[in-house]
Amino acid sequence: MQQPSVARLGLGPVRFGLLSRGEQVLCYSSIAGAEQVPMSKVEPTIYLNDRYKVIEDNLKVVRKRLNKPLTLTEKIVYGHLDDPETSEMIRGVSYLKLRPDRVAMQDATAQMAMLQFISSGLPETAVPSTIHCDHLIEGTTSPQPDREGAFGGVADLNFAVKTNKEVYDFLATAGSKYGVGFWRPGSGIIHQIVLENYALPGLMMIGTDSHTPNAGGLGVCAVGVGGADAVDVMAGLPWELKAPKVIGVKLTGKLSRWTSPKDVILKVAGILTVKGGTGAIVEYFGPGLDHISCTGMATICNMGAEIGATTSVFPFNKRMHDYLVATERKGAASLADSFKEHLRADEGATYDQVIEINLSELEPHINGPFTPDLANPLSKFADELRKNGWPSELKAGLIGSCTNSSYEDMARAASVARQALAAGIKAKVPFTISPGSEQIRATIERDGIMDVFEKIGGTVLSNSCGPCIGQWKRTDVKKGEANSIITSFNRNFAARNDGNPSTHAFVASPELVTAYAIAGDLSFNPEKDTLVGADGKEIKLEAPFGDELPSKGFDAGANVYQAPATELAERAKLSVAVDPASQRLQLLSPFKAWSGDDIKDCAVLIKVKGKCTTDHISMAGPWLKYRGHLDNISNNLLIGAINIANGKPNAVKNVVTGEEGPVPATARDYKARGLQWVVVGDENYGEGSSREHAALEPRHLGGVAIIVKSFARIHETNLKKQGMLPLVFANPADYDKIDPTDKISIVGLKTFAPGKPLSLEGKKLDGSTYTIPVNHTFNDNQINWFKHGSALNAMAAVFKK
């Protein structure tokens, strides 16, 4: 894309010096006179120096105002303030307006984000933005008739290109027209591509995927958001975030034997649980950092999404420097060296909570099943299997994904596999490998690692998310059949990987997964148990080892990037057409603005019992193909949520007709009758993926409010963006007062204000009534979204003026 103007990037005032020819150049303090460093190889006219200048100038103001040592989190976040002179900066309280440096979108969420951006009427994005085709490729591990009897990476990619052509063409054309870089199908997983090409220490980015924090492994404050947030930033508006609390994790000691970076976050997840990081950024520090690779740090940050954290971040160090050099960003590594005072916490900086982990004492972990925070140390895992009755027989092992698909990950897993091959042993269960990027795939193929995986019986899938997000055409187990799998992925909710709610999914490091795939039984402990070789002799697997970076350098592989058109005039000639009859794409219509009155006599669509993730609210897997068509994908609304009235999923009683039916159909019936409805939910409602469809769908089908005991951060924001009311019981026990047959009114909207609770007035079938106080976290700007009907409507009103 063209180089944005200083004003457009929100750089604020700058100092100028003079060259001999009279040209003006930006001057800096810590990086004054440094050579201009591009933000990436594909953005040669947008410079990292300019972003560092903004951070440095902002921090001069912030330091003067706060007069205290700053954490790394505060340096990056406050360094991106839209107005550092007047912004309130109180952790956990203040709402900040920030200027991120970048937006990244995966193909499933980019459809809705680009449809929303198109409706804004703007000619191009205001910040560097990219689209990554990684979610819509279904992985197969057995011969498929629709792939002419083939399966695996090549067959799956070819099939995806054919079946998703309409969506890929839309994204490619929209990207070219609006200045967005487009990474083609097969390029790799969004987070690995970002780490290899765009992540730079000290920057801030948002991504329409919950595992965007992966870039924290390179010192980026990278936050997962919904598509509406991405649209704001692409439109040049400041992005809003509540000032995060800061959880410090002090690492000491050194990893050894079977323990890996994955075990750090598996341990932290066990400590903090799936909601312990909500409203906070997790910042790692301590001498143990120097013993973890850059990609290992990325693994830790990636899975920080499973503890509800806003993001996670590491300070700049030599391991990051080496990774930047290895990925052909030597200039950025040198500039970061000069800027390092702003890329680490100040001496004496304080945290809201501190966790200490001695890496020398840390055990390998296997987390699960059904939740990523159920932490099981390896030494106790076999006992937990027996005690809980989890299936010990393993049915599949899967490695790769955005969490663990680095060169080091693949090399360590291969070192385990080589030992088995030397003893004449192959994997006893289906074993899949998902390379994180085309660069990783090409490099492990060149270095013989892929050959090792194939010889042991593994299936190499395409460079995409695949089974990690439910894109797995699994055929070996019937739905409803209890079985166990183990993966190096990040998320293991029921039915997450294969659509089977009875699959017990466990999460571990790639090397442990490989060992279990070879053993075929989860009661096996590779640190002490033996395997029987082809010659009948027992062998004990040695601890894995793998090079952090390839000694021959990375092989870039195939050309998988499409740059946008460079000139506005050229872009203006491009058209982005959406067929009105399309079943995959649908142009958006604005939601209705608030009526100006309280909301009266709503039906309870469903009262949800227990865990309700975004997978329960808007399933992925086969539904991914409808991510660009709001009406079609709304047919999966809450079909995974458990109805407290009958203990069943996707079965609710229609309060008008008295008939029991699917949740989406019931919602559509209420909408057709003009009957507004609410959802009542439990703790940490909406945990998991950043998918804004989980907020768009209830809004589209006539919902007005979601009333719960507590929310996951991203989902709460997504609901606000779409004009919904996310409300929280002031007293969690009031959840029990509401029956699914009650009529609910929401009172106090005429005086809706920050910090002022609203009231629920409930009316039961017998005519009795009750009043319940409910809290909210709306600020003035978010109340404006509600009044306009959505954040997009409010933005359109601003542009219209």
C-alpha cells in the first residue's frame, strides 16, 4: 500500500532536521540518525522508525504525568495513546483510546470485517492491514471421494481453493481495492505469518482472532478483537480498550529434558483458570527468559488467550534479535537494540499480581479434557486418567497449529520420531502434522523433518488451522463415541476439534504428543516408561532436542502473497461484487437504532446452564463457510448451549406456541412476531474465540440483551459493538430467580449512564413479579453505539457529518 501521511498514521507533532538538499527528515532521541527500517518486506515505504518516534514522544508525556516506574505493558499501551496529555491511566478502570500500528484478519472473520468496512464508504485502510486464508481448509486423514480418493495437505488445499473460490475471490479483490495485503490459501496460519513478517518489538496490533497474542513472543502488544474493532482501526478511528491490569510472571531457572515452553502456559492456565487473566495483560520477566526461544515465547503468549487475558508480552532480548535476523529483518533487530530501554520494564515497576515459576522444577503438563485450564503434571497424569475414567486408549495425535508449529517444535518432535524409527516402531494411531506456514513447510521438507514424520506414519496436512478449529473430516470415530485424542493445539472444549462432544481432547507439547502417538496409550510416561522395538527389546525415549532456528536459514517456499493495488486510481477501477443470490456472502443492512424507551416484556430465548463458549454460541467446523453470510450462519445460533429447562442442546420451548424447537428457529419466530428476547447465562459467558458472529447472530435474530453472571472480555465488547446489552447480575444468585418462561423488561435506559446499574423487571406465568439490579461496563462512547444501534452506525454518522 502507499505510505500513509504522518497525520493519517496519527503520529502527532514531530521535529525536523535538514539534509544538504533541503529535504526534511524526522529526528529521534534514542534512534536519532538510524537508518530507516521498513515495517515489513512487503511494506517498504512505511517505517518502524516513525512508530518508535510516536511511542517515545508519548512516553515522555506519560512519565511526567505518572512519575513512577513503568511495566513493559504500560510502555507499549500508553505509548500508543491517541491523546497522552489528557488520557486517564488507571489500571482496570480507565478506558483508553489507542492507535494500533496494524490490523490482521483471518479469512473466516475477514469476510464480515471487510463487508463492514465496505459499508463505511472509505477508499482505503488507514493502517497497514492484511488478510490470511487459513480457516476455510478442511483437513482429512483418510481417502475422500470428493478429493478423488486422495487426502492430506495437497488434496485438501486443492479442494478448498475450488469450494471456497467465491470467498477467496471476494477477499482478494476487496484487499486489492482497499489496500489490504492478501495471503493466499496455503500461505499458512495468520499468527505464524505475522510472527515471520510483521511482528516487531514494541508495536501494538489487533487481529480478528483470539490467538493474535502469539505476536507477544516478539514483544508486540497483540490483542484479539471482533471485526467491528478492526473496522474502526482500518477506518482511522482510535481503538478503545479498558486500561489493563498487569499480571507479572517471573521465570527463573532453565527448561530441561521433556519440559518445553508449552508447559509454562499449561502451568499458568492451571493457576489462573480460564478467566483469571480477564482484564489483564500477562507480562513475563526474570532470568528464565533467556532460556526460552522467541518462538517458544510466542507459544506461551498464544495460549494466554485460554486464561482470558487481553494479551501476553515478553521484553525484547537476544532470542528475539536472533529470530528477527533469521527472518530477514536485521535492520529491525538493530533498531530494536537501540530502542531497548522502551522494550522492557523499568526497575521497580509493580504488578497487580505476581506468579513465580522455576523452569528448572517445572514438569511437562497435559491439560484437559474439555477445558484448557485443567492442568495435569506428567508424573500424575496416569493416575488422573484412572481416577476420572478418561479413556486411556489413544485414538489420534495431532501436532502443529498456530500455537506449536515453529521450526524448533517440528525439530523436537522429529527427534522423538527418529528414535522410534531406529527401533522399528511407527505411530500406533493416526498422527497429523499441521505446518504453521509455507516457510516452515518448505524448510522442514528441505531439512528431512517432514520425511521423518511421513516414515513414522504421519499425515502432513496443509499450512492451515485444520483440526485445531474443527476443520477435521474425521471418519474413524462415530459421533457420541467416547475416545481420547492429544494435540499440541490451544483449545479443547467439547466438540472443538472433531464435532464429537464425547471426544476427550488433551493438550500438550508437540514432543509429548509425538511420544503418545507412538505409544498409543495415555498412561504411558515417556520420562520413565519403555517401548518395545521391532526386535523385541525395550527402549526408553531420550529427551527431545531441536535447533531453535534452521542452520541453513529458512526456505521461503512458494510465493503466497498478493500485494494490493498501489494507486488509488487503480483501486477505484476495481469492483467488489456480491451476488444477491450467494449462499456464502451477504451485504449488511444497518441494525435499527434504539427506540428511546425501556425494553418491555421480552421472552427468554434460552437460559443457559454451565459453560457457554463462542463455540456453543456460534459453532465453527462446517459453519465456517457461512461466515460471510449473516442470515445463513445465524442458523447455528446457540445450538451447542445447554438449556437449563431440559438439559438438552438446541431444544427450547416457544413461549407463544408452547412447542419445543431449535434455538435459531424459535428466535426467528419471535423476530417475525416482533417479540424481543434475551439470553440468560452463567459464568465467563462467551469465552474462547474472538468470533463476532456470536454477537452478530443474536442481534440479527431479534435479541436485545445477554444477562449473565460474568463475561469473557472480547465477547462483551463484541456485543456492545452490535448494539446489544451485555448485562451482569449484581448478585450472581439472581440467576436462579429467572425462569425460561418469564417475561423480562429492562428498565433505566432513558437515563443510561456509565456506572449506573439498570434493572430487570421479571413477570412470571402466575402474574408475580420481581426486580433484579444488573450492572454493565458501558462508557459514554459505548452508550452512543447502543443508541445508534451499533458501533458501525455510530461511525457512519460521524463520517456523514
